[in-house]
Amino acid sequence: MVSPATIARPDSKTISKRYPDYKVIVLNDDFNTFQHVAECLLKYIPGMTPERAWDLTCEVDREGQAVVWAGPLEQAELYHSQLSRAGLTMAPLEPL
């Protein structure tokens, strides 16, 4: 049986192929405060620092969106869901 991440070649060699990483993107809106966005990033995104959370919050405001995390789909779905439930406006998950 061939796993989803393995491709069989006609010459009987197999190659491993990584699953794509996904981007978690926060969108700008007119109702979440800077403080709330930064606090949510700190609470739900592993390894987030206060400085990085504030920089990303400013990027959301300035650019209209920011990629706040990227990685495996299952984790991306979790962080996306948590941020969404906290009231942040989220873009759909996108492959990197």
C-alpha cells in the first residue's frame, strides 16, 4: 500500500513528498482593537512574543492582513478556529 505522501514511479523507485504547509491569515476589520488582536495572537499562537504579536497586529492594520502562522494543516486548522472563535476576522486557510 502506498501512503498519501509517497509516490511510486514506474521504475519501482519511491520518492517522499512533503504535505504542503498552510498559512493562517488574520484580516483587518473595523471592530477588533489592536489590544484584542495582539492578545489573541499571544494566547493561541505557540511561541508568539508580545513584540511579534504587536508587529503582526500593526501589519494587519497597515496591509489589511498578516500571516500569523504557517505549518501543517491540522495545526493550522486549530489556530484558525481558535482565532476565529475569539472574534478575529480570518481568511480561509491557504497552502504556502
